[in-house]
Amino acid sequence: MSAYTELLAHERQTQALAQVMGRLGWDQETMMPRGAAGQRAEEMGALEGVLHARRTDPRIGDWLSAAEPPDAGGRATLRHIRRSYARHTRVPAALAEELARVTSTAQGIWAEARARDDTAHFLPWLERVVRLRREEASALAAGGDLYDALLDDYEPGATAATIGAMFDRMRPRLVDLRAALLAAPNPPARLKGEFPREAQLRLARLLAETFGYDFTRGRLDLAVHPFSSGSGADVRITTRIDESDPFNCLYSTIHEVGHAAYEQNIDPAHALTPLGEGVSMGVHESQSRIFENQLGRSRAFTGWLFARLQTEFGDMGLDGPDAFFATVNRVSPGFIRTEADEVQYNLHIMLRFDLERALIAGDLAVADLEAAWNDRFMADFGVAVPRPSQGLLQDVHWSIGLFGYFPTYSLGNVYAGCLMQALRRDRPALDDELAAGDLSGATGWLRDAVQVHGGLMTPADTIARACGFTPHEGPLLDYLDDKFRALYGV
Amino acid sequence: MSAYTELLAHERQTQALAQVMGRLGWDQETMMPRGAAGQRAEEMGALEGVLHARRTDPRIGDWLSAAEPPDAGGRATLRHIRRSYARHTRVPAALAEELARVTSTAQGIWAEARARDDTAHFLPWLERVVRLRREEASALAAGGDLYDALLDDYEPGATAATIGAMFDRMRPRLVDLRAALLAAPNPPARLKGEFPREAQLRLARLLAETFGYDFTRGRLDLAVHPFSSGSGADVRITTRIDESDPFNCLYSTIHEVGHAAYEQNIDPAHALTPLGEGVSMGVHESQSRIFENQLGRSRAFTGWLFARLQTEFGDMGLDGPDAFFATVNRVSPGFIRTEADEVQYNLHIMLRFDLERALIAGDLAVADLEAAWNDRFMADFGVAVPRPSQGLLQDVHWSIGLFGYFPTYSLGNVYAGCLMQALRRDRPALDDELAAGDLSGATGWLRDAVQVHGGLMTPADTIARACGFTPHEGPLLDYLDDKFRALYGV
């Protein structure tokens, strides 16, 4: 057997075990009995130890030196393995295991703290998570920037400096747009009516199928914080139900289907190889965002959706599809990132980006985090956070150690803006298709332009090749200005 | 660190990973999308490879030589590890991985074959499973009996010869009793009525709680073939619904709760050690059987249960609790082992025991298995098997390689007979408790006498110590004669 073949066989088993790890995470969020949390932490710690040992196996170094890739896919595969090997050999196994154990417990603690609005219950665990992640970042950065070392895990090639600069360019136009919209007279109505759980779930399944989710290789369940999980032939999605607001469930579903479609549509030849999963969190998020926003919240598609909702829920206190489109895109003050509209969403991210940079840099203590959050929220959004579950405790991310992850959401929005411009260019009849509830043209374009490639190219190249131009924030900002100024008449 | 401490730390991680493997099996039967079967087989194969490597790690041999156990628990722990190490070092890793992969696929094929009554679809896979298990048995037996080598995995210390001899002693009395009951005039009525799914699930949850199942450390789902899965803090059970027959769901649930209570009630100090799971399949089955039959089908308890069922289902065409007791214990011709009454159940096992001994010995070809099954069924039960799903395809066991497992069900019945005799001796007021739906006395006795010990003693010692006498088939046969002859007046 050649070094390349041996390396790929080793990698394939590692990928299979990584899928198992993902399934444990899914189970923990959807199925696991509460009393099992302690044992689960030990199980995940043990599996993390196995994965770490496999990813740092010294034979990988030997194989990498000797391997001769057969083609471009082989070269990309080696690039991923080389990168993973370098990263993992820098992190001591004991640290990796402790991180898995502590974050597994911290996530349960976070859920309890959020349910009872008890920040003090969570902070000691967050402190441990921050300490361990800083330790890991030190090992990875080798003298470089700690935050960049973490960010690189989610978005290879990105840096806090370039993202910070991008945010600086985005902020003025978003702040202006937000102010204009919130000051506009006659804001869109809110939905009225009853939105029973079963009907929401029925619609969620319909939407998942409409956007191309393959239920023979996945399933839909409920979770506190919706997510998509798994690659290849087993890609599961979750949503949540708020009986006073069906958009929460329905647009979460479309969003997660965007993530899941990416994983389900990667060339099956890449399954269980480093090319067999989404290439970065930013590109991943571009798929969920374009599904949810540019397509799912378009005037054309919401016309079709309105008719489906009418069947289940009556007229919901709305005049017709134009009013529904306005309501779907309502811009109003709010505390929760996952419920934020397209205009304000990136402002929520900028808040988190700055706070987590300061935490990781050591410029902000965990004990001061809640005050910092609340002050910044007041400064950016002009309202006081009423309770921790609407502030610091709203997101699962930090409890499981995801620092450097939040900015990839905004990167996803920016990429989605670019992709939508290219999609409209390539499919002039797009709005007619969307108005008929036919998403196959749009999702097929995304599948062929982006998804099928998996990890074959770098993140930025993946988007650039799909669009035919270098990605930048311009198309997103133009899209937001055009859509929302027209809708609000400002 | 002492050799003993190092060995236990190694073992603890292995046990944690074995729990993960169990959870994958649970997921496959309850949650997994159909299209994920191929990938899941690869995932389980990879994890099996990890487990096999850990269980055959040469350091275990060194640690075992040097380890000094601190107490009786430590000595029992070393006994288990020594046994596991010997068994696993005899089986090549490639064979263990292939078995995991093939049985994972074969199980999916079996489910399809059973659903469409298509034996030919399943047999090529069964042939592979038999071939691989025979290969494994050869490696384990080191010249000894192949079947004994497999049986020893489920029931340490048992042999086909002793079980065969026990069956020879049991058969005449069971055959006589069966003939007398089936010839009796006025057999008990069948249930009549409607038994909606939701009501059955409600009752299943009530019964699980009544028999002491801890839902904070487990959950109840649906599966084609009910099972219990996991140890320690995460012990899950499944049941199935037949809307024409609530007993299927309810008594499956009580049965699986017996298994689960055993795992949930083991001394938490043994968690994730070799003492932290049921000591053998026979002892396991003794717990599920005494829950289901000696307690769950007793006149006293069925009186309480009748009132609960009346609330959901009306009078079900029955006169009162005596008629209900008779119906619960109705003896009639039937094809399905899991639905068999207490009298005929062991005859179903004897059929499988003889066929699987012949398969493993090489005296029976897989191609001839269906004919052999049908002939034997006609000989033992006097009726022709109408279709494969009521014959050869009814059980999941062989598809996942469980040869040598079936006789442990009968061993469980025999042990349950012994335990019930001891329980009645120790709790004279038992029937009053059962009649009030209070199972806590009985389940508490079983917890303290059997379950809490986990793997501390050998299987036979576990039962002997709980009962105060050496276990034998006499108490079970006496119990069956007494109960059924009185009920049928024969």
C-alpha cells in the first residue's frame, strides 16, 4: 500500500469516529435524559481522546512526507490533513480531553442557567472554558494572536484584523439603515392568531422538503438552540417551537436546511474524507443565510409561503401577501440574535466579536462580562437587557468553547450577498420560480456552484469561483438597502 | 500510579467508549434515517476497531501481572478484565471489525426482509454472519466446542451440554402441561376493543414508573424489536405498539424495565468499571422475566392493572379481574416467541437452541435453515408456519450475530422461578402489595438481593446468594404447573 493510500485509510476511520462524536452531540441536545450528563461528559472525553490520538498519530507525519497525491482532489486532501495534523500536534491530549469534558458539562449548566436566568450559576463554568481555550490558543498560536488561532479553526485564512476592518466598513451603512427603519412611520404589523405546535411541525417538514432536504438521509427534531449535525448520509436538523410565533420555527428550519443541504450535496466520492464536509463555517453560513434570507424572505417566495400558512392559521390578521412580506421582514428592537432581522443581525455579531476578542486577549474578565454585554447592548441598540436569558445567556456558543465562531455568521451573510447577486445574474426567471414555491432552480444552482465541491478549494476561492468575482461586503449592503428602504419607503 | 490504578483508568475509558457503541446501536434501532445504514456500518466498524485495540492493548497483560487488587471488588474486577483480555486477544482485529460492519448491514437487511416476508433477501447476509461467527468461535474455542465458546460470552460458566440436559429435564413437564392446557374446554377470552396508540404509550409510561424505572436516567421509545440499552446513568428502553393488542406494548415495557432496573440499580461506585453492568444475560433475563411474568402476570397485580386498563379502554369484553387474569395468561397456539405465554416460551427457545447449535457446528447449512425451522415448528407446535415473518425472520438476533444468546432466555426463566420462590419466602404479604399496585417491596428486594451487586459475583453465585439455594429448574416448573393447572382447571 502506498503512503497516500495508508494515510487515507487512517483518515477515513478518523472521519467515521468524528461522525460518531457529532452524533453524541446531537443526542445530548435532543434525546439524552437529564441525569446522564455526567456520564456523557466522560464518554465524550474518552472519544475525544481517541480522536486526538488518531489526529496526532506520528505515522501521519511520515505518510505526509511520502504521499504522492494522484490528482487535484488528492492535493486538496493532503492540504487539509497537513493543516489538521499541525493544529492537533500542538494541543496536548490532556488539554483536548479536559476541554471536551468541561464543555460537555458547561453546556448542561448553561441550559439550566438560561432556564432560570441565573448568570452566577454559569460563570464559574464559563471561566473554566475561557481559561482552557486561551491555553489551547496559546499552544496553537505559537506567539501569534490568540484570537486568530481560534478563528482559523472555523474560517481558514481569516483574521480578526480583516474581519474587524470589514465590520468597520459595514457598520456605518447598517447603523444608518437601522435608524431610518426604526424611525419610519407605520411599521409592519405583527402576526396574530394561534399557531399550534403540530401545524408548525407540519409546515417545517414541508419547508424542509421544498428546500431540498433529503429525509431519507436525515431527520428533524426539537432542540433548545436549533442546529444541523453530521455529514454525508446522516445529516440531522433541529428546530424549536414558539406557539406565539411560527417564524421562529419555520425560518430556523429553512436556515438549518441550508446547512444540511450543503452537507447532503457534497460529492459522495468525498464522503468520510477531509473534502466530505463544508469547507468553513463562513461558507456553511452562506448557504443557511441565502436559504433563510435572500430566498426565504424574498417577496416572491413569501407570496407562496403566505398561502401555505393561511391554510393552517387563517389570515393571521394580515391584508394579503404584501403585508405578509412586510411582517416577515419586520425590523424592530429585540434582544435575541437568532430572532434578529437581516439589518440588525450583523450588529449583534459585532457586539459578540468585540467581547470575545477581549475575553481571549485577557482584556476582559469573565466576572465583568455581563456588565460589558449590557453596556454595549445599551450603546448599540439603545435599550437595557431585561434579564440574562435575553442577554449574555441567550447563546450556547461560549458554553461549548466556540470563541472565534460568531464572526463567521457575518462572513456567511456577506458571502450570501455575493452568491445572490450571481444567482440572479444566472437565473433571470428566479422570482417566477420562487413565487411558485419551486426552489429547485436556486438550490440546484447552489448545489452545483458551491455545495458539491465540499473541501476541494479554500473558503474564499469556493465563493469566488461560484460568483465569478472576489467576495466583498458590497452586494450584501446594497441588497439590504434596496430591499428594506423600498419596503419601508425611507 | 500503581499497575492496578493504571489498568482501571484504561478500563474506564474503554467502558465509556463501549457505552458510546451501545448508544449507536440504540440510535440505529430508534432514530437513524434509513439512508444512513451504510455510513453507520462504517462508523460502528471504526469504533469496534478502537474498542478491540483497547481491549487487546498489550499493556493490559503487563498490568494484570503486576496489579494488586485492594479488596474483593478489585479481585472481581481483575477477574472480568482477565477474562475479556483472553477472549479479545484471541480474535483478530480485522475479524472483529468485519463482524461489526457486516452485522450492522445485515440488521437493516433483516428488517427489510421481515417487512416484506422475503427470506431470500436475508439469507446471503445470514450466511456471512454465520461464517464470521464460526470463524470467531474457532479462534476463541482453541480446539474446544464452537458453540460453547460463543455461549460463554453471554453466560460465563454455562455449556451447551448442561443447558441441553436442563432442557431435557424441562421438556416432558412443559409438553404435558401445554397439551393439557390446549385441550382444556372454555379457554380464556381474547381482549376486545380499541386500543389507541397514545393510550398504550401512556400506560407504558405508567407501568415503567410503577416498576421503578428512573426516567431521569433513561427514556422510552419505539422499536421493531423492543430492547433495553446502556448502563449507569443512561439506560434506555423501547417498546412497540400493536393497536389490536395492548399486551404486546405493556408487557414488553415491563420486561424491558426489568432489564433497565438491573442496570440502573447497580451500585454507582461500579459505574464504568467491569462490575458496572449486569453479570450475564441469564441473570439479566431473570430480572426482566420476574418483572414481566411472576410479578406482572400474577393474579394480584393483574387485578390492579385491570382497573387501569378499564379507565383507558372500557371493559374490553371481560367480566372482571378474574377473567382479565385468565386472558393475560391465555395459552394458545402461536408463532411468535416474544408473544408466547410462559408455558410455551421455553419450547420456542429449545427450537432455536437446537437449530443454532447445528448451524455453528456446521451440521446445518443456512440454505436449509428455513425448511428446518418450519419442520421443527410443525413437530413441536403442530402447526405450519404461514410466512417467514412468523417463522425464521421473526427475531433480530441472528442478523446481528447473536448465536448462543437464546438459551440465556430460558436460563433467565429458571432463575426467575428460583428468585420468586425466595421473594415469597421473604415477603409473606407480597400479594397484598401487588394488588395495591405497590411494586416497591418486590423491586426493592430484587435491587438489594441481585441488582446492586452488578458483576461482583459469578452469575450462578449471584442467584444462589440471592435465593439461599443452588438454582435449578424445579421452582419454575412447579410455579407453572400450579398457576396454569389451577387457572385452567386441569
